[in-house]
Amino acid sequence: MFKNNVGGIDRVVRVVVGLALILCFFLFPTAAYRWLFLIGIIPLATGLLGTCALYSIIGINTCKR
């Protein structure tokens, strides 16, 4: 389906940032814009899947082949 274009450190950073944002969603239940923490699903998914649609559009590839 999609080519892998996210690799190495980029994947690790995306997973860590995604998990941190999702964790903040649960740690701060009274935050005014709590739902914005759910945006962490995007970097988490792109890090786990190894593909990023925006990278495909721009033509970036951090995955070593």
C-alpha cells in the first residue's frame, strides 16, 4: 500500500511523542482543550507503521534502503 519512508530515529521520536501526548490526555482530565492531546495518535501511527503521507507528498524519505 504505502512505501516505508520513516526510519530510524524518526520512528522512535514519533512513537515517544505520540505516547506522551496520549498519556497527557489521561493525566490531565480537567484541561480546557484536553481533546487536542489526541492528536498524538497521528505520530504514534506513523511511527509504528513506518509511513507518513506528508513525507510522500513532499518527497522526504528518512528510511535507509
